[in-house]
Amino acid sequence: MKWVVCKAFIYTHFILQFRGTIITGVIMKLNEYLKKEKLSIAKFAMKCDIPFPTISKYYYGEKIPRQENMHKIYQCTEKKVDANDFYGIK
């Protein structure tokens, strides 16, 4: 799996190339997303079907999601939070 990020966009926008497919959108960190959507960590954890302690660790940057949970987060946030946010890639 290879992710390529175009740095020509300002920090909140991205272009990803994954297996020849270009995906564009808005990058947002998990904590920013929850604040914007006025969601608690507990409500978001239930929405994504991920245990509260796990989401809490992602929120505070103590842990990076594995592929399965990253996919759930990506879908629950309407593709606004992706793997690049956890790795600091813009």
C-alpha cells in the first residue's frame, strides 16, 4: 500500500494516489472533527463501533489506528479524517 500526498495544496486539502486512483478532499484531525461536529469521544466510539478507550488513545495521539479501525474512522467521518492525519502527512 503506497500513499502519495501532493504538497501543492494548503494543509486542509489533499490529493492522494492509491493504486492509480486520485482521491481529493479535506483532511482533518480526529480531535478537530469531533469538536466541529460537537461529538464526544464516547458518542463517536459508539458510532464507529470502536471501544471508547481505543478512540480516546487516537484522540490524544497516544496510538495510531490499525487498518480496520482506520477504515471505520474514515467512513464515520465522511472521509474527512484519514490515515495521513495520524502520521502527520499533509
